[in-house]
Amino acid sequence: MLNNVISRIYIDGEFVTPHGTELFDLHNPATGQVIGQVQLADEVDAEAAVAAAKRALPAWSATSREERIDALRRLHDAVAARLEDIREAVVLEYGGPVRNSFLVDGILGAFAHMIKTLEDFEFTRQVGNAVVEMAPIGVAGLISPWNSDAFFIADKLATALAAGCTAVIKPSEMSATQTQVMTEALHAAGLPKGVFNIVTGRGDVVGTTINRHPDIAKISFTGSTEVGRTIMREASGTLKSLTLELGGKSPSIILDDANLEEAVAGALGVGFVNSGQACTAGTRILVPENQLEDVVALITKKVASDYPVGDPRDPATAVGPMVSQRQWDRVQSYIHRGVEEGARVVVGGPGRPDELPDGYYVRPTVFADVTNDMTIAREEIFGPVLSVITYRDEDHAVEIANDTTYGLHAYVFSGDPARARRIASRLEAGRVSVNGGYEPVSPFGGFKQSGLGREYGSFGLEGFLEPRSVML
């Protein structure tokens, strides 16, 4: 029997033993060893969490802007006090390299950015002779993924509370250690009972209960497109408002006037971000036909020098292990598929790195001679596997970039910012980064099958509000 069993969930301001009895193994992906278990919540627990959030809604929805800002500041400070514990949990349970500090540091940014958004947000607007009041939508179900557990809990909760909503959070069962530390931190902020509740359980149990529950008005989900479709079906019976941030197959377009050294470095950076386990990863690198071999040579050099794979605790490690054996198997199947379909392996390839026989490690892999109809160019792999695709001219580059069922993110690299901006405006993506540009509170979400709605900043806040027109 393991000593490390997480056997508490958080309902109505208290840590309670779940009604559910199923135990789920937790692994250290760097070794593949079981490090503990979590006792999973069930439908009864989810129902109790929703009931608590519903009871807390009238008082919380009536709070002032200042009271909500104060609450967010307390949450920020409470989480800041546990930031190193969260960082340790991310390394241990997820295998996130310590050098990828954004995985943890962004948690505090989620609260800080929403505080700033709330300070400036107009909850009352004049439209002709009508006063439009932006009212809290109700109880929100917040469903977060395993690839950045603590950040998504922080961001979704901060947004819901800023809007005056109460929340039921369902984190991934694979991230229970991170969730435990995060829950302890949030509890220390001393918010009113029931304002937020955290129930770790399976998606087809706890998630389904939340999605179908008549007292849940809003679902905010980050995860795969496949699961997003399931949530849409389950939520349709009660016509819930949905924010779905789903999968991606993002293009990185290197224009012919770009500094190749800088552009390739940038493309690899966004391709291998978070060990490739990121919905925003730029997994299709589009390059001019006449520059293919120059790009391939740079990729070969830079992957060898800049992207060592290994122990996530080693500050030199850039690519850590996959989160689970299942995810490792998935990534390996795509690498084999790429070889079978005739793509050229530039670096990496199937199997574990020779020096890492244990753990869920993948060799960072880049394919060349890829066409956009190949499986590795069509489907989201969610691992450190990139495809280099050539184009003839600007129009062809845009055509390839947009030839996907996804539309979450895109990247453009060019020596001419005005030209890059023109290309960016033609791309079917919710966010386009030009030469590494970034703005954390710009709206985040996707076109096409990358999702519905937007997160972050004022656009994200509006997703938890309903306009009420009072006509005078």
C-alpha cells in the first residue's frame, strides 16, 4: 500500500474525503515509476460541489469590483507563497524541465492580469436609451488539462471570480499532486465557502456530471478537440455557454527575407515548447523551396546544441519526458507513421534516446520532405515532433498554413514587419505571433475546430458575463 495517497477534494470551503472510492496511480514520467495514488471523486461529489457553488452564487455575484479585486489579490499572494512547492510538483509529476519557468511563473500572471482587467472593465454601458448591464452568467464548470494544470486552474478561476461567478473545477486526474498544492494555496486565501470547489475525477464521470448539470451555466474547457466535441454534446441539453480552447496544428511560416538563423531558432522554440505538449506548438515549419536544405542544416545543428532531452531537474534540459506511457506510445506511433509515409527524418526518430532507457522520453524529431496531406502534418501529435514543408510563394504559404481543420495559433518570421503583418492578416488563426511577438492578455482561442470563444483579458471576462439591457 502506498503511503502517498491524495484522499481529499475541496467542497464548500473544506477538504473532504470523496464519496468516490477509485484509486488512480500517479507516475513520475522521468522514471516511469508510480509515486502515489489519488482517490477520485464521483458523481455524488460533483453534485455536492455544484450545490455548494449554487448556494454561494447570490452573495458572490453581488460583490463589488473592489471586493473581487481584493479576493484576487489574496489568491495571488497565497499562491505566491506556495510557488516553489508547485514548481516541485510540476517537475515530479509532469516532467516539466526546471528551465521552463513559464509553466509556473505564469500562474501569478493569471491573477495579476485579471486584476488589471477588472480594474478597467466597464460592467455598465450605454447603448442608445438602454443601459446594458454585464451580469454574472452563474455557476461555472472549469475543466483543466494536464499539460499546465496549475496555470489553467488559476486563469479560469480568476476570470470566473472576476465576473462574479462561482465555480466547480475539475482538474485532470493525472495532475493530482499539482492540484493538491494549488488547492491548499487557494484555500489559504480565505474566500467565502462554496465560491470555488475542486473535484478531481475522470472526465466521463465528474466531467460529464458537470457538463449535463442544469445548475451549471457555463463551461470553460481546455483540452483536445475530441473531448471538446463530447462536452458540446453533453452541454447541449441545457444550452450552456461554452468556451472551448482545443487542439492545434500551428504553422510557423519562415519568409524568404527572414534571417534564417533567427527564424529557425524561433520556429524550433515554438515547436518544442513545453516538450511539444502544447496546443500552441508550431509543429509545421513552412519554408521557401529554395531554402529547404539551408533550413535543414540549421535545424540539425540547433536541435543537437539547443534541445537536449533528459532529466527535468537538470537546468540544461530543454525537452523533458512525455506525461505518461500512453502519451509516449501516441507520439511514437506518429513518428513511425511519418517514416512509413515517406518523410525524411532530419533529426531524432523512433525510440528513446540511447542514454535514457527509463522514463517516457522521446527523441526530439524533425521530418523534412513532408507534404501537407501526410498524417504527421494533419493531426495533433502533442509531442516534440515537427514537420518541414516547402512552399513556392507567399500565396502558397498561406494556402498551406490554412489547409488544416485547426486554427489556434500561427507564427510568421520575416525581415519586413509590414510584410509579416500582411501575411498574418490572411491566416485563419486566433493568434498570430510575428517575429516572436507576445501579449499575454490578448484574446486566446481558435478558429475552426480549435474551439469556441476566447480566454484572457477583457474578452475572456466577457465569456462569463451576460448582457442585460435595461431600456429607459
